[in-house]
Amino acid sequence: MADLPSTARPRSNAARILTIVGFVFAVLALLLNPIIFGVLGVIAGIVGAVLGDKPLGWYAAAASVVAAIIGVAVFSALINN
């Protein structure tokens, strides 16, 4: 059987750090500013996933999107009340 080269990158410390930063930005998007921190969390999660932290990087990006949507809904409900 031939050895096929793997296209997956090995996980680095930078990938894990960016993934954690993505989750932190998701929490900040929920609590402070959903637009800015939501976008930053998506970027950090995607970069973390591309650098090799595959499942958690994509989860961080998805969590940032969900937190930004919930944050916008909560802030709009508070402003309209």
C-alpha cells in the first residue's frame, strides 16, 4: 500500500490559542458588542480551524455567529422596551 501524503495540517499552539480566543469573543459578543466581537470570533475560529484545530475552530466560529445573533436580539429587545 502506498503512503499517501496527508493534506491535514498538524495542530499547532497558535491554532489552539486562536480557537480559545474565538470562544472568548463569542462570550464578549453575547455580553458587550455583538457585531464587532461576533465578526472577530468568526475570524479567529476559522483561522484556528485552518491552522489545524479542526473541530474546535469551526465550533468557535459557529458559537460566535450564534452569540452575535442572540446578542443583537437581546439588545434590540432592551432598546425597544
